[in-house]
Amino acid sequence: MNTFSYTFLIPILPLLMFLFIGLTGHKFKPIVSGVIGTVSLGIVTLLSYATAIQYFWGVGKIDEVFQTIIPYNYTWLQFWGNFKISMGILLDPISVMMLVVVSTVSFMVHIYSIGYMKGDGGFSRFFSFLSLFSFSMLGLVLATNIFQMYIFWELVGVSSFLLIGYYYEKPSAVAASKKAFIVTRFADFGFLIGILILSFYTGTFDFGVLTNPETTPVASMTGITFMGVSVVSWAMILIFAGGAGKSAMFPLHIWLPDAMEGPTPVSALIHAATMVVAGVYLVARMFVVYHFYAPGVQELIGYVGGFTSLFAAIIAITQFDIKRVLAFSTLSQIGYMMLALGVSGYGAEHGVGYMASMFHLFTHAMFKALLFLGAGSVIHAVHSNYMYDMGGLRKYMPITHITFLIATLTIAGVPFLSGFFSKDEILVAAFEHNKLLFAIEFLVAGITAFYMFRLYFNVFWGEDKHYHHTPHESPLVMTIPLMILAFGAIFAGYLPFAHMISPDKTPMHLHLHWNIAIPSVLIGLAGIALAWVLYKKKNPIPDKLASAFGTFYTTVYHKFYIDEIYLFVTHKILFNMVSRPVAWFDRHIVDGTMNGVAFIVTTSSNKIKGLQSGQLQQYAAVFIAGALGLVLLGIYFLQ
Amino acid sequence: MNILNLVVIIPLLTVMGIVMAKNMKAVRWVSATGMFLQLLTAVFLMFSYLAIRKSGVTDEMVMMSDHLWFKTLNIHYTIGVDGISVAMILLTGIVVFAGIFASWEVEYLQKEFFISLILLATGVFGFFISIDLFTMFLYYEIAVIPMYLLIGIWGSGPKEYSAMKLTLMLMGGSALLIVAMFGIYYTTVLPDGSHSFNLLQLAQGAMSSPAQRFFFPFAFLGFGVLGALFPFHTWSPDGHASAPTAVSMLHAGVLMKLGGYGIFRVAMYLMPQAAHEQAWIFIILTSTSVIYGAFGAIWQKDLKYINAYSSVSHCGLVIFGLLMMNQTAMDGAILQMISHGLMTALFFALIGMIYSRTHTRMIHEMGGLMKVVPFLGVVYMIAGFASLGLPGLSGFVAEMTIFIGAFQHGDLFYRIATIMAISAIVVTAVYILRVVGILLLGPIKNEHYLHLKDATWYERISTLTLLIAVAGIGFFPNWLYQVVYDSLDPIVLKLSTVL
């Protein structure tokens, strides 16, 4: 237990930095906030590495099985008896791996941002938000129970909201941040109900209890069905909905491309490397339950992942905003990870999908963060997001160019770079389990290589555009993170992932499957070649192709009009057909009734107030008439 | 002397101090000092309550004292507290303290304003320490009357209309309550055959089922009107829109809580069988009002209306949680009362502060305020996050506790109602972010706003007091949860014995 006592600093330091910079940041020079934020994240990164080394190559493994270690677990809210929400730290292979991913990328982004955000009015605010995000993400990764995860899940959501809307004077940024928050909130609604169902039947939130394959109380839920589907499946599908929202799976993907309104380092950190893979992490965390008690849902996850990866890859071909191309590429790659979980088995070598998913998560974090930071460097130099404003940049920005090229080759699956290894494992897993999904992924591998090189050639090759001033390489504070990440993108594939991560926590022994690797490399190369022909030098073929595809091209360019469908549902139906009538109903019917009662009272009292005239004769007349009437009535009835 | 008397005596002394004060400055400082002492007393009360419980006292109510008032009807002045009332007193103390600083710049009849405000608070404090139904009712009326004057005189817009509407509707509620009170008095037979208004004694007595069935709706609706139960909530938007800042704060923050408090303390506690039988009707009403209020809020354009509808939604959740009749959900409902009290007081304080700068409450006339008044902007945003249930702030704890508790019902009807209520978290996010987006973010729409000044020191005191409380509960909810949980024991026990 005590060997990991330092781990509490990992989430706490960023929290303290958030409070410190947030409360006092305006009192110092902006750079101070940047430096202390970065230094503390540096410490967090060192601690994470120490944890990883100690865990994987030290005390983590007992009898060839990786242990789940919980150094801290405090009761945060105790509902009754043993039913409580705790806040703690859980170390197991995937959480330790995520620690490394989150802290590395966050650290790189911190350093990079010192250069990228220089001179921005909200410099301190930016760094305090980055700290808040790092805290939330680390808390999510280290969660010991599903409710703690939900809590930090919401917190990363709000950090993402704040950072997407960082340029809050820009209406499009405000709209994008709002959209991101509301779409993910909608998904979290499902997540929460899923948690409630699961905890109602099992009486616990604890991951340790829920995901223990021998003793999981989920077993007691089998046989209970609701509308013909078992309650476990309901719970797990709803929990997956939460994950799909955060990981931007179809059809909840619409917020991610818009989220590119945030500053580019934010896109690299949150919307490429860490937060958007939280959904994958969640499914991996609950993998035992999915695999044994809700296999149908696991299957569904595979298909959702496969579909999203194809769908997003197709859209990526047509986009011109370089960040959006990367955003769709992220969608597509996360689809890969989800698919891998969907096709994974359990135990020994069957767990290859699970391992591959985590492996790809790791390598993707490196190369996609690199791509975004590289894109940021380009945007910084040419002050535009659009590739038609770019061209020939390789001469001006050599470091950015080389690192970007490395990342592009990595994502295209060129052999011996990290992406090649992780993608190969995913294809192996898919091939063994589901040939259709394999075919989709195989195709997507080619499309990926094509659209990435389309981007690369358009930006770095071709002819110079009319730049306002000659583009120049970014300062070292920005290029050093690029180089470090490039190093990661090249060599991350050589980490012995199969020995570290598997669903049953025992090391696997895998080797490269050349029968799958060679064709996938070939289709990748074909994609690259096609991009070379079309985009290396300016030529009219792409435009001709676009017009040849006509409607199809426009549909794809408009992202299959999914946004428009959502707008229709939210604005036309929910706002105009629910909210507005509710407001009207409340004012005119409910309140109208109240006012009506008051009106009746005042009117009728107005009508009869004349009776109180103060004239004795009138009173006497009424009195006599009344008395007479009563007497007559009395006589009539008594007879 | 019983220290509980202090919570009524200090406000009364403060009122006397204000009467004697010579100028505006003195009036302010007397009020501020008085309410600061009151806040300290409330904190002290919480600590002494915890100390008493720790020493092993398991009485339902502690610090009790009893004075015979009117022998013929066996009316007593009985006071005492349990964990829930202490928590509510603390809430009231915080909100009143913040309210004084929020009304630092009242423009005319300052003396009378502060006197009415503190009298209102006295009524609320008295209500929470009362054990005798009659005392309770009396204090309730003390709280409602100054409200009429405060809105009618210091309000804005159609203030006479709003004041009249609010008072008449609340009086209508009172009329139902008085029927319920006497109904309970006459139909409950105590073990010794006498009649009583004392809650604890009444809980020991037996009330026949037909009597329960008949009087439960009176008590429930009587308090429900105050707790903005749909469809008797329409006093709330108009009332709040016209009320001056501090009155809105106190009203939405505390007075509306008397409704929820009365519902479980009087209606459900004394008539448990009827509560079980009739719960389904009110569950439908409240789960509807949770969504209805949220959707209503989306369409509003006036900041105060938005907050009023948001209150309908949040207070609906309070009664919803209470009706679930299990300890966790009821605990959540009480946390929600406290959380909503703090949060909504904060909102109204901020709205007042923004209004005093821009002279409008229409969101579309404003924009980009974050740039010019960053302090107010940030606090508004945090209040918004609290309202949409962000972890780390009080709203999340309260809502989650209600949802988890409510979901423990195996019955499908309860489950579906719960899921309906949960769906409000999405709609809430929509209207909160809409307001934040239009009001605080985006470009500045009006050049005059460029010269606006950020929060003054007294505005900072007012908002930070509330904000610290909201974050405090959000970060460390367990102690409050446990205090409330233990105090719910007798009520939940009573409710479960009739099953």
C-alpha cells in the first residue's frame, strides 16, 4: 500500500494549481502562471512515470498477474451501510497507462502553450483551465468506482466547455462550447441512469467488486428483463451511451468538429489525446461486465465503432479546415479503438482486441497530439485554418514539417512506426472475430492514409500562397514538444504492450501477423500514392472528381447533414413545439386561471356591492321582502 | 435561558436598533452587525447540536423548551430543533446575511426596508424552531406579511399587482393550512385522550384513516403553494420579477423552503397513511413540474423569470424527493432545499447587481458582460454550474442523492417518474448555458457597458458568502448528509409503520 503513497499528488497538484492560478493569477505577470502550471505538470509527469515503472516492472505483478492496487479510498458520501461514493486512486494496468498518456500529453501541451498563447489576454485563465482539466482527467482515470468516474466525467466536460469557449467574445466559439456541453450532457443522462440501474441491482459502485469476473454481483442481475431485454444490457447500453457521447461516436459525434473552435493546444490535449478517449477507457474498465453479461452490447459497440470510423474517414476527405480534418480523423481512430473492444475476447490470446484498443489509444495519443500541435504551429504561422491558404510550407517550417510528416506516416500505418503495430493488432482481432468489421477497418486504413496525405501535401507542398508575412518556424518552446512527441510516435510501438495489458491482467505473448500486416501496409501505401498524384502538385483533378461526384460530394462535405437534423429536432421541435407552448400555457392557462378566479371575485363583488347602499329604507324593504319570502316558503313546505 | 430563543431575539433586537438608528450608515451597520451575530449564532447552534448528538442524546428534538400559552385549546409556545431545522437555520442565517449586503444601496425609506426585511427573517427563524403547530403557523404569517410591503413599496414594474397576487395566493395556502391544522388538532386523539398542537405529541397520537385522507391534501397543498408546486406556482415568476433583490433572495432562498419543510414535518409526518395513498398524484405533479419548469425557463427573456422557472423545476425536485419516502431521497430533498436556497439567493443577488448597472433584465439587451464585470461574470457562471449540477458544487450532491434514493423504489411507476425527473439535467444545461452565452459571453452589445464597474466590496461579501457555502457543501457533503439522515429517522419510521 505505502509504496504508492505519493500518487495522491498526481491529481491534487493540478487542483491546487487551478485554485492558485485561478484566484491569484491576475496579480502576477502572465508568464508566471504559465511557468508554475507547467512545472507542476512536469512534477505530475515524473510521478506518473515513477508510478508506471514501479507498477509494471516492480510491485504491480504478483504470480504473473497484475494486481489492482488502491492506495487511497476515502468515503465522500455515505448513503447507507456500505452503499457509498468514495474518492480514491486505483492502479491497474490500464489506469497506469492512462496516467502516462494524460500527464505526458498535458505536459507537452503546457510547454507548447507558453509559446502558442503568448500575448493572449487570457493567458492565466488558459493555464488555470488547463490545470482544471488535468485534475479532472487524472481523477477520472484513477477512479476507484463508477460514481467517482461520473463525477470527474462531468468535470472534464465542464473543463472542455470552458476551453472550447476560451475565445468567449467569438460567437462561434460560444456556440461550439455550448453544443459540446449539451450533447455530452445528453449522453451523460444515459450514463447516469445506467449507473443507477447497475447500482440498484448490485448495491455497489465499486469497480473492484463489479469487474471481478468470479464474484461480480452483476451475475445476480441475469434473468431480470425489461421489455424483453435483460436489465444488465439496458444498464450497459446506457453506460455505453455516456461513453459514446464523450468519445463522439456516431450519432453523438456532432460536437467534436465544432469543438475545434478552442485554441489548438486544447484540441490536441482534450479533443484528440485524452478526454475523447474517456469513453473507450470506460468500456475497457467495464469490459468484464460487457463481455460476460452483455455480449450483445459488446457486439453493438463493435459496430458503432466500425461505422463511426468509416463515416468519419469519408467526411475527412472533403474538409478544408485542417483542424476539422484532424477532428474527423480522431473520430475515425476512436472508432477503431471501440471496434477493437467490441471484437475482443477474454483470457489468454483472445484478449488481443482489448490490448490492441489500449495500445492504439496510447500510440494515437502521441501521434494525434503531435498532428494537432503541428497544425497549431502552422496556423500560428499563416493565421488561417484553411488548407487553401497554405502551401509550400516545408521550406519555411522545417521542424514542423518533419515532425508532421512523421505523425502522418505513423497514422497511415507505415511499418515500424508506432501506429503500424497498434493498428495491426486491431486488424488481427477484427479478422478473427468478424470479417465485416475487418473489411471496414481495412478500407478505412487506406482512406486514412489518403486523407492524411491530402492534408500533408496541401499544407507543406504545392505552391506558395500569398502570405501576409513570410511564414517562419515556431519558437523552440513550441517545437521541442513536437520533437518529443515525434519521438513517442516513432518508438511507442516498441513498448511490450501485450505483456502489460490484457483483459484478465495476465501477460500475453503475441507476434506480428504478416498475413494481415502486409495487405494493410499496401492499402496504406496505395492511399498515399493516390494523394501524391492528386495533391502533390496543383492540378485540376480533385476539383473534377468533386464535381463528378456531385450530390454525394456535397452531402459528404456537409457531414451528411447530421447537424441540420439535430438543429431541426432541437430548435423546431423542442424549442418551438415544447418550450414555447409550455411558456405560453403557463402564462395564459395556469396563470390565466388564477387571474380568472381573482377577476370573478372582483367582478361579482362589484356587482353586489350596490346592496350595501347605507339607505335604511332599502334595507327595510329587502328585510321585509326576505322575511315574507321565508314565511311563505315555510308555509309551503310545512303543509 | 434556552439558546434557541436567541435566533428570534437577535433579529428583534436588531429591528429595535434600526428604529433607533439616526442615519442610513447606522441603519446599514446595525443590520449587518445584527445579522452577522445571527449567522454566528446559527453556526454555534450547529456545533452545539453536533455536540449534543455526540454525547449520545437520541431525542427526536433537542434544546426544547415549553411555555403554556392558551390553556383552553392547549396551545403552547414550544421550541426545539433537530438536525434538519438547525441546517435550515444555518441556511437562513447565511442568506439573510448575504441579503443585507446585497441591499446596501436601497434608494428610499431605508429604515423601513431593513425593518421589514429583518422582520421577515424573524418569522422564518421562528418557523424553523417551532414544534407547536400553532406557533409555527404564527411565525409563518409573520414572514408573509412583510413580504407584501416589501414588494409593494420597494418593488419594480407592476409591483402592486405582483405583491397582491403573491400575498393572496400564499394566503390561500394559509387558509388551507389552518383547516388542516384544526383538522389534525381535533381528529388526533392523544394516548391520554386530550388534544394538542404539539408535533411530537401528535405523532404519538392516532389519527383515523378517513380524517387523514381528508386533511392531507389541505396540508400538502397549503405548504405546496409556498413550495411552488405546479400548478400553484404562478405567484413566483411575477412576485420575483417585481421584488427587490434582497426580498427575492430571501423569498426564493428561504421562504419557499418553508413549504418543503412543512410538507414532511407536518403533512407527511402526521398523516403517513394518506401520504402513501395519495403520493402518486403528487409524484406525477412534481415530476411534471421538474421538466415543465425547465422547459418554461428556456423560453424566458427576463433574468428573473428564468430564475423563477428554474426554481419551479428545482423546488419540484424537492417535493418529488420527499414523496419518495425513503431516507436517502428525503435526505436529498432536504439537501436540495439548502442547495437551492443558497444557489438561487446567489442568482437573485447577481441579477440585482447586474440590473443596478445595466438597468435592464432582458438578456438580449445585454451581452459580453464577462469582459466588463469579470467578478460578477465568473460568480454568475459558477452559480449557473451549481444550478446545472456540476460536481464540486452543492446542486450535484443534492440531485444525485435524490435520484439514487428515488431509484431504490422497485416499482416501475416510481422508476419512470425518476427518469423523467433526471432528464431535466439536460434541459437545465440548455437554459443555463443559453443565459450564460447570451448574457456573459459573446461581443459587448452596448457601448455604455464598457464603463461599468465591477463588484463593490459589499457586493463581494454578499456573493462570496453564498458561493463559499455552495462550494463547501459540494466538496464535503457527507457531514450535512449524515446530520440530516439521523434526524429523518423518526419520520421515516413513522412513514414505514403504516405500510
